[in-house]
Amino acid sequence: MNKNIDVLVIGSGQAGLTMGYYLQQTKRSFVLVDACNQIGDVWRNRYDSLVLFSPRNYSSLPGMTMPGNPEGFPTKDEFADYLERFAKYFSIPVQLNTKVERLEQVDGKYKAITSNGTFMATNVVVATGPFQKPVIPKVKGIDSKRIFQIHSSEYRRPSQLPKGSVLVVGGGNSGTQIAAELSKNRQVYLSTGHEIIFIPHRILNRSIFWWLDTLRFSKISVDAKLSQFLKKTEPVIGMELKSLIASGMVKIKERTISIHDQEIKFQDGAKIKVDSIIWATGFDFDFSWISIPGVLDHNKPIHQRGVSPVKGIFFLGLPWLSRVGSAQINGLKHDAKFLSKYLN
């Protein structure tokens, strides 16, 4: 199967669907392709207890408000179903079970070789999101067979883990949510290389996202000094973990530096023994399938606000694409609308 279109959007998550929403308002032919079996599967396949940290009124895509209590927080399955309804409501063309294996430039156009046919496109929008390749740091002794180890992308529920204590490595929002869940029936340690900054869900009876929007905080440029600071320290939204730390149910440890059998050593020299480790240490990009000179620099996209120096190539949904809120669900519309004006 070969298709010739104006725009190929790679990814059918919130970024790709937001791009599709704006493309529907043009006369360009386009399609979204995704390796998943169902729209929203990236969310469905995350841990069972995951709840978005943004309330429903700040978790909606343009043109379609998420139903339910606007101040409440949607579950991951609720949001996945919402994405599927969004695609159907706006008749956004999506081809699933279609993994892009190679993207190359041919005679001034872009050829996408996929597991389900070949596409020729004048423009390509890469909207695969930031959660591509799980990262586990190179810690001495990490190959120890005495401790059960998984990355947070593989974690689904506490019953996956053997009985006993657990170390969660990583102090971001996923790591802290998982640590809080596990602390209900076992000793939990949380290892982080930085001090955790907590932000409450609500201030003066207003959502923190209302404050960020009202104070235009989410629109701060990626080049601003404040943005440079925030890049180094991801704040944790919600205060649950802070109270668990105060009660001793979750114990904070410094950066993990080595593993020997079941013993973990930390940067300050402290040692503990645990039965399980969850590596909530984030993700890296995987753009190895892009075979176009000038698009990447050591596997990282080269772009200015999502616009590649290679004509017709664009990126959407990456953290800090143009502003603080670029990767937030309700922040995608700003970059998607901007990119839609640059399409050839």
C-alpha cells in the first residue's frame, strides 16, 4: 500500500490529535499513523492507579471539553477513552498498527516506510511524545540477580513486586506517585539526586493550573532564566508524598550509586537492603528511524519552536518545545496552531 498525502503525522496521542484538529481546518490531505492497537493505548498501558495531575478543565484538547467534574482529576483510562472519542468526533484519519520503521527524503518529499505500507508526504510532523525509550542509569552492580528490578514503564500494580521493602529511584511525578501507592503496605525508600519541590494542587481554592494560566507562567519562553532553572528540577504536583515522608512511611535517600547483592549504597555513604527496585528514571528520545541529514544532532531534534531546519519536518509535544507548558495537555494547542502555518 502506497499513499501520497500533504502531511504525515507520526503519533496519535494528545500531540498528534491536536495537530490533526488544526489540519482538519485546512484543505491539506493528512493521516496520523501509530504503532498502537487503539488510540490512547500509551495511557492505558501505564500503571493502574495513575491519575493525571492536571484537572479535567486543564486536560482537554481544543474544541472538546472533557466531561465530568472540571475540578476533578481524570484517571489514565478515562483520558485514553477521551482521546479516542476526540478522534471520532472530529473525524481525524488515524491508521493504527502502523509503526514507522524508516523516514527518508526522496525527490523533495518524505518517504515513510512502515509496518503497514509506505507513505509519501510533503510534510511530516513527528508527534511521538517524550516517553520513547526507558532509561536506567549505569549504576555499579545493576545486574544483580538478588533484587527484583523494573522500570516504571513496566510497573502496573503492587502485586507485581515480591514481598518486602522497595526502593523507588527517581523523584519526579511518576516516581513519587508510585512510592506513595507502595507505602500503603510495605517499607518504601525514595532515592533522588535533588531536593523535591512540592506544589499543592490548589492555592486559595484555585487549581494550581488556574494560577499558572492567570499569571501566564506556562507561557514563559524556553529561553527565559526561570525556564532554565525548572528544566533541572521537575516539581511534584500534590502534597501526599510530603506527608508520607513526614510520617516515615516513605524514607528519602540520596542518589543511588551502587548495588551489591541486595544492598544499595547511596551518595552519602548510607546503605540499605531492599527486595525490589523500581527505576522511575525517565525516558530518552528514540529517533533512530529518522534517516534525514540535518534533522537530528546525536539523536536529539534540531528545531526552533518545533520547526526543523530541514524544510517540511516538524516536531510537536516535546518538553520545552517553545515554552514551559509545551508538553502539557492544554499547552499543545499553542504549538500545533503555530506549526500549522508553516506547512508547505
